[in-house]
Amino acid sequence: MRHQKSINHLGRTAAHRKAMMSNMACSLIKYKRISTTLAKAKELRKFVEPLVTKSKNDTTHSRRIVFSELHDKYAVTELFREISQKVGDRPGGYTRLLTSGFRQGGNAEMCMIEFVDYNETYTVATEKKATKTRRSRGKKAAAPAEEVAAPAAE
């Protein structure tokens, strides 16, 4: 029985699993969308989302904590500059899993994991309607006539 077993070991040792999650997180941060198996993507979501939350507070301490997990300074820079700006107002749920069938060779269930705010297909773009202006001569025509009439009376 698997009571209280919260981590999927993915058939790897702890060091291999940690290195794989770090590499996959760097790829996700760099490319904003990667394709992997569903089990790895679910574990990657648990790995990446706390790092994105940490990146909202841009301090030296939080950068060092994120760097200790990722070991890639370019990924840390990308995370703190661009990604944290886009997800600044979001309270969580920074990634999305999209299942994409089964792998041809091993029949593993595949999916794509992506950052929510970087997919233009799913983001709802609110189009601004052109405001229609009514052309009325009532107020515009009356105001200049009064101004012209006042100096002439003096």
C-alpha cells in the first residue's frame, strides 16, 4: 500500500531525480513550453511553481534560493525578469498540463507543460470597441457664439 507516499520517484535515485527536475525546469523557463510524460510533468509542476512564487519577491536571498535549485544563472535571470512580471498578480497555478496522446515507442502518456500566461491561444484577449461619437451641434455651436458675443458687448 502507498499510504502517505507523496513523491513519485520516477524510477530514479534521488540525485538523478533532482538533476532531471532542475534540467526540465530550466528548459521550461527558457522555452515556456516543453513536451514530456505526464508523470514527469506532474512532478515538474510541484518543482517549478514554488520557484515562480519565490521569484515574485526580487531580493538577493530569493535569487540565491532559486539558483540553488536550478544551477543556471540564465534561467534565474529569465525567471526573475520576464516570468515574474507576467505572473505578478496571479496567486498560483502558473503552469498548465495539456495531454497529447501516447508515445509511439513505449506507449507512455505524453503531455505538454507550459506557463499559463505565455499561450496566446488560451488567453482571452478583450478587444476594445470603438466608441461611437454622436455629432451634435447643440453644445459645441452654442459655446463659441457666447464667447464671441461677450467681448463685443464691452
